[in-house]
Amino acid sequence: MDTLVGLVSIAGFFSFLLLIYCVHIQLRRRKYKQIANELGAEYESQGFFKTGKIAGASNHRKYTVENKDGARGSGTWTIIEMQCANKGIPLYIYGRFFKTFPNWKYAFTMGDTTERVFVTNITLKNVGIPLEEKYKIEVQGLFQEFALLDADVFRKGDIRIGQDTMSFTVHGILKKLEVIRQILSVLSTVADRIESAPIV
């Protein structure tokens, strides 16, 4: 009898936790529906246990706002992705680049590099490579205006500029409409600049 009572108690506890989690997810879904509505975008459901995705356009550029779980239990991340036809080098800018702007330890391009390990050379594909001097003035000019913004979110997130898209990734779930609007505005402006004057 005691065993049965114990099992019922454990089951009741886990059911309570599941109920709290479901309510939490539904509140996040509701918030993202409101944000999508305010942005004039579409809300796309991704299932009962996910926040969902916002898909819209800013200055004629398609974008998405989505939450994803990180690798190996690193928490939840918000990824804002936007169209960008980049004919120059790919860029990866860590948030710390903006803390003491420009901090070149946190600005990379992507490519292949060869490193010597013991007695052999190993080629690493598509890894971060520190920016060469010839790119630094253009990259600094690209982000100078945004480094002056009083926006802590840019110091906490990472910007990635590939060939067809660019993205901003930050830890946690962005729920503030004005912050999302600001990020979309910055991405749109950077995309315009990259397309008109690619860094090559």
C-alpha cells in the first residue's frame, strides 16, 4: 500500500511539473503571436511544446524569429535570420566585439586552415579565421554606427553573415517587441551595406 501511495505521489508531482511547463510554453506562444501581429508578420506553429516561429519582411527582406535548443544542454537560443546576398567574405562577429569596440579577437571570417599537429599537417574545414588587416577598416565601418547604440543585446549575441543569409543569435528567449524591432533594423541596414559594398 505504501508503495502505491509513493508511486501516486511521484506521478502527481511529475504531472504538476508537466502542467507548469505546458502553461509556460503556451504563454510564450501567445507572446510570439502578439509580437508577430505587431510586426505585421505571420506566426507559424511548430507544435504544442514549441514557442513557434515568426516569419515576415523588413524593408522587403524576409526574416524569421525562432527559438532553438542549444547543443548538449546549453539552453534555449533566439535566432533572428534575414535574407542577405553577400558576395564578399563570410563574417562571424561575437558580442564581445562591441564591448570594447572594435575588439578584433572576436571578429572572424570562415574558411579552411592547416595546422601542424605532432609530425603531420591537419586541414580544418570551415572554421573561424582571424580577420586580416586589409578587412578591418571596412568591418569597423560596417558596425561603427551600431557600436554606439545603447543596446546591451548586441554585446550578448553573435552576428553571422553568410552568402545568402545573415543571423543574430542570443542566449535565452527574446520577448520584447522593441528589442526585436531594433535587431531587425540593424540586420536590414547591415544587409543593405554588405550587398552594395561587399568586403572582398
